[in-house]
Amino acid sequence: MEKTLILNSGACSWGRCIFCGWGKHRFKVDAKALMKIFDENVDEKVACLKIFGSGSFFDKKQFPMDFLKHVAKVMRGRKLVVESRPEYVTPEKLELFKGVKLVVAMGLEAADDEVLKKLRKGVTLEKFKKACELIHKYGFKVKGYILVNPPFDYKGLLDKSVKFGLKYCDELVLINTYPHAKAELFDYWISGKWGPMNEEEFNKVTKKYRGNKKIKLDYSNYAFEPRFEKKKRIVGVGKKYLLHPYFNVWQDYFVRFYKRPKDKNVVLFLPCSKRKPYYKSRTHKAIRRMIAGFPFYKNMHIVVISNPGVIPIEYSDKYPFNAYDWDERKETKKIKEEYLKVTEERVKNYLKAQKYKRYLSYFRPESESGIALKNACKKLRIRLHDLCDKEVYEKVKDKRNPLIQREMLNALKEKIKKALSG
């Protein structure tokens, strides 16, 4: 039986790599506690154990020697995979694991010292090479990690890295470079200096390595979505607040990484609301109450269009969608034109990426968001069902929240049944 054990102990002693967020975590170091966790999870049935700890297994500041000795004793005759930086790979540590089928995983990242320096890896190719040679001297194996699409990448770097890696490692893992929330790399994405690869892009770049038994491809090694540390409310109207870098990152994510829920094959586009998250607003509550009883409701995906762009409802409580304000009363003619242009493009990109069986919308006739949606659908030749009854709207448009007046909701009910009956 194979088992993976994640141990929260200490912290990466280096912790400066611009692409890594794991190394920023810090935990208490307690050898006895570690041994207890180990013993509770590892019995005689475990033939292969993988230990991960957001740093280096061989760093005694993170994993005390008493714990290493205990692991080595228990795992004798069995396979053990651990991670370490090259500088902690020493004869003293390796000597402990004689009799263990040890695999030491190390981050090569890129076979270029200049790139490694810019990535602030703190390791040179020579140091990596010597660590590999020492591991092999003791009869153990090396697993090397290589980043696909790192910052400062250039044509031919991946091939160069794989060639170097295969020379000194027994196996390689080509990892898609993702921006951890606590890593400096995330700021590179926000500023537009770098961007992550989606699955299609990753597969295209790594296609030539498929089939090589010594190489494993790892497109997604953790659940990934943008996570902003700053919680300041974004308040304002104009281009600066329309093209805010946080909004741009999220729109990139929704187009290239996000997958709509499989069971939601009918999309209902709705306007935003002053109250955040949207689903707590009077408008959204009233609309959902009107349609919640219908059988098709379970297959309906509510998506909001606002100045941040296109927002699937399940993300509406994420920052900054839950912390922004755009006052329509302050819109000028120029701002409205810019809003229409930017929003139409964002909607088009979303619709190209996310396919639905039916497309519905419910906006005020004069809404720039609704107009942008119509323009996008027209250009993409998508049939959009407008659920706003114009005649009824004219009668109630001067009332507060006209879209949720009783007459409008009744008309909405009939229009939505008609739209989904065909």
C-alpha cells in the first residue's frame, strides 16, 4: 500500500523562492509529536511512504534527528520518498537510511544558473549535481522537479532542463508553474509580467515528453484559484476601476482555468447589486424565489455581469467581488462607452470558454451590462433569451428596483418557462 503523509513542522530555512508559497508557512517543531503522527499513520501494510513538509526533510531545524532516526528504523526494507534542498543532503543524513529504498526529491526548477538566481532559488546547477551524485553513491534514487513556464523562461530552456535532469536524476516531474497566494510570483501575474498556463497550453508544451517512462507530467498539483491577501475595498468609477488588475486576473482565471459546474447547462445572466455578496441582495433573492420551484432551477447557473467583469455566482463572496463599489450615477458618456467596450470583450471571452445549452438574461433595457451581453452574443451567433418584458418595464421603470416589482417577476416567470420549453 502507498501512503502520503503531510507533516506540518517548522519552516523552509530558505523560503525565498519567488514561485513558492509553501515555504512561507511556519509551524511548531516537536519531535515527539511528529513520531506520534508517524506511528498513527504508518503500519506494516505501508510499502511506500511519501513525506511532504513544505521544506526539507533533511533540515534538522525542521525535522529533528530523533525523528529522522525513527522514520529510518520503521521504513527499513520499504520505499520512502522525501523532499529536500540540495544543501541538506549530507553523508550524515543519508547514512541513517541505509536499508531503506530511499528516493530524494529535489527542485531543479531550471537548468540555468542565471534563471535560478532570478527565481531566488539559492541553488546552483553544480550544487544540485553534487547532491545527486552523493545520493547515488549511497545507492538511493533522485526525483527532480522542473518548472514548466517559470518567470524568465526562454525558448529551449525546458529542453535544456530536461536534458540536464535526465543526466542526474532517476525520474523527473515537469510541474506547471502556478502562483501560490503567498508567493511573489502571484504579484507577477497581477502586474501582467507573467501568466500561468492552462491545461491545453501545458499539454502542448510538454507533448514531446509523454511516453517517456522517466518523466511524469504534473499539470495541477494543488487546487488553484486567485487568492488576494489585500482586503481593501475597491471604490470608484472609471477606467482605473474597470481595468483593476485584480479584476483582470480573475477574468483570466474564469476564461482559461475555470470550468462551470457540469450539471449547470442553462445560464442566467443577472446584474450586480450594491449589497455584496450578490445573492444576499433583495434583487437576487426575489428572482431566485420566483424560479426556485421550477425543475430546471437545479440546472441553472447564475452569472453576474458587473464592472469587475463576468462573475459566476459561486465566486461572488470571493475578494474583491465582495468588496467593491461602482456608483452608476457618476458614469459619464466616455466611461459608459469604455464600460461597454471592455465588458463586451470580457463576456465574449467567457462565452467562448464556457458552453451552455440555453442562454438567458434579465437586465434593465438601458443597462450597459445587458447591452454588452447582447452585443457579445450577437457577434458569437448565440441565441440569447431576454427575459425582461419591455412593455411591463415601461409601466414600472420609475419605481424602486423595477426588476423585482410583482408585475415584472410574473412576466419573468412566463418568459423563462417559454424560453426553456423549446
